[in-house]
Amino acid sequence: MNPRDLTPPEFLAGSEVRSPSASSGLTCRALGIDPRIKVVEPLGQTPGSKVSFESKCFMVLSDRFRCARMFFLERDGRWFQETPTSPGLSPIYKPVIKVITGMRRVGKSSIVRLLIQHLEGRGVPAPALLYINKESLEWDHVKNYADLYQTIKTAFKGVPKPRYVFIDEIQEIPQWERVVSSILADDLADVTITGSNAHLLASELATLIAGRHIEFPAYPLSFAEFLLFRGIQAGEREAEFRLYLKYGGLPGLHQLELWDDQVFQYLKALYSTIVLKDVIGRHAVKDPGQLDLIIRFVFDNCGNITSSKRVSDWLRNQKMNAGVDKVINYLGFLQEAFLVRKVSRWDIKGPRQLELYEKYYMGDIGLRHGFLGYRDGDLAGILENLVYLELLHRGYAVSTGKWDERKVDSIAQNNREKLYIQVALQLPSQETIDREFSVLERIPDNHPKLVLSLDEFQSINRGGIMHRNLIDFLLGTSQG
């Protein structure tokens, strides 16, 4: 396949560079974007002209790999792009394997297409760019690692270096890691791969290619990115936030009109694909009925403390016999497919990690609603889920915790800082305020502590513990 047939937007080298307007509805800082990133016009596009969905399909890679990520963000017909000399793109040209991981349909393929387009813009000829997409019938003949290696060798025969190979959904090829390791050892090409199975990639990367890869996690759209896809001004954010709560952050939604009938049909179909291909098919699950009930329980208890024994006991009450070990295995399968994410629990006072009772959050809240339906009564757990995903976007490792018998919703930590966060739907009374703030007041350290809610006009500061509007937090904007 000729990478030029992928039709991402071309960028005009040497086009006029302009800084983002300070009056833009969403500032660079609000998006977590380095304000030094320059702005260029896409080739063939004029300011204010409509940009295709494919052009908008981008994913901002996690802050934990900030030095290696690239931004392609459309705003008012313009594109934010790192400059060719930026060190942010340097891993593309290093002898390490780039691994883009994430749930199906979060935008991994779009990242690959944008990387190919970037290389074309740097003058890399088409024969030196090989894109293998295992979801396409064009590559159905690549059945195993031997077929893959021969395909790559043939494609690059007589092609001078540097050469680049991109392999999409590589977990579909048995023993793929043997080929990737050989390509690197033989200096055959620069390698970028994507995968939709966390355990498969982690276990295999730990063997033949350990220490020679960089992982870029891809997540569903943050709320700031959701607004960019929608082309909505920040002043209309409350109505858009209600859509985000209901439909989630999968980029493919923005090819549809955001109506319940269309969106939930799309989400239900995608949910079924993930469960059938990445869970039941991959692991030869013999009890899909039990799996369905386990998923229903976990989705229904989003944000609640749970355990495998609790799930097993609930199944027994449903007249289904599933032991704890079986539940643990099934929950592990769901995590491998990025359908759910387990969050460990810490005794902050100890401190020690608690082996029992963790939380499970959804990989995307829209998939939950496609399966269970949307219910306003579940908002507290959904808001916690959104904050959790936002923290992952910003490069934090996230756990939950307790102090004595009081729970702390999120403990977020990276190399620079640690945050404690409580999430509430609203703070309608002094009793509610005392409940949310008092547990954070008991923690005797000086790390920042926040209480987030949907209240717009609360201004509370208790002993250095700040209240913030949750939407402001998701957008990275200041209150007031």
C-alpha cells in the first residue's frame, strides 16, 4: 500500500508560522500543550475551512512520554504541529521500537497515519514507508511471523535507508516479536507497532525486545479534545459536557450525528466486537453467559470498591457457579482488552497496598452506556471515571486510598508531584462539604489536595484544600 493513499492532511513546508490566538476558545495551556508549538496551515486548507474527519483523527499521547509525543490539533482551520527540529519527534529516528497501545478505535491507526505523513513531509520516499494493517484484507496473506518477515524483506529490497515499517494490530500475528527483534538486530528498518491487548504486548515485550522499546498509551478523547472535534466554543461547554458524559470519548463518534439511536448502536456494536474478538475469541471463553454477567456487575459498580470474591458471591446469588479464580481470570481478560482498568487501593496511613478491594473504571464510559444504557443515577461513579482517565492523559499513575475507614477517590502521582483528589457530584450542604474535605484534612503531608464537583459558584479553601469545578479541572482552566 502506498502511504500516500492514506489521505491524511499534507503540510506545507515553510508556510507562514503564527502563534495561537490568546482569544481562542481553548488555550494551549488548557489543553496541556506546550505554548512554544508553532502553527502551520495544512496544504490545501484555508483558515476557517472545513477539515475532514480523518484530518481531525488524532490522539495526544500521554504526558509521561511528553518528550516523545507529537501534536496535531486543528483549531479554526489551523494546525498545531511540532516543528521539524523539535526534539519531541526524536524517537521516530532512534533504534527503539515504538509501541502504541490502547483499546480498539481510540485512534492508534490515525497516529500511525500522521507519523507517515510527517515522514513524507521530511522527504522520505514512499518505497521506504511500509504500512501493514492487519485489519485490512490486503494483508490477510500475512498469517505468521515468517510471512511478516518475508513481506518486509521483499518490500524493502533495493530501497536505501532509512526505511520505516508500521504494523497495525500486531497481536493478530503469532510470534510477531521474533520479527520485530530481528528487524532491529539486522538494522532493517525503524519499527512502529500498535496493539489492542495490554497483556500480550507486555508479556512479549518483556522477552525478546525488553529494554528496546518505548510505549505510547493511547486513550479515548479527553473533554478538551472532544470539544476540538466538535468545534465548540468553551462558552457552550456545559451542554457539550452532558454529551461527553453520555457518549464518551471515542473519536469515531464524530462521524455520526450525536443522537442516542445512532451513537448507542455504534457503541454497542464496538463493545460486542471487543468482547467477541479480544476476550471470548482470544481466550476461548467457554462461559460467555457468566462473562456477560461479570461485565454487567463491573460496569454497574463503576467507581465502587469491589473484589473478585464479591463478584463471585453476586454470581452465586444469580444461580451461577463461578469461583473466585475464574472471576479473577475473566477480569484479567477485560483488562487486557482495555475494556476496564483496575485501580489498586492504598492504606495511606500505613502506607501499604491493600491486596483486597480495588476499583474498576471503564476504558471508555460510552461503551458502558452502550451496554447498560445511560442512567443519571450513576453520575457519581461516572465523574470519578472521567477524572481517572483525565489523570492518565496527564501522565499520572493513579490509585485509590483510605485513611482509617474513610475513602480517598484518587491518589495521582508522577515524577514531579503527588495529588489527592475527592470527586463529588455536588456540595449542596455543609454536611457534604465536611464529608469530602475532612478525609483530606486528616492526611498529614503537604501534597496538593483537591475537591472536585459540578458546582459552579463554590469558593472553598479549607486549610489549603481547594475546591474546583470539575469541568474547569478537565479543561485545565482556572476558576473565576
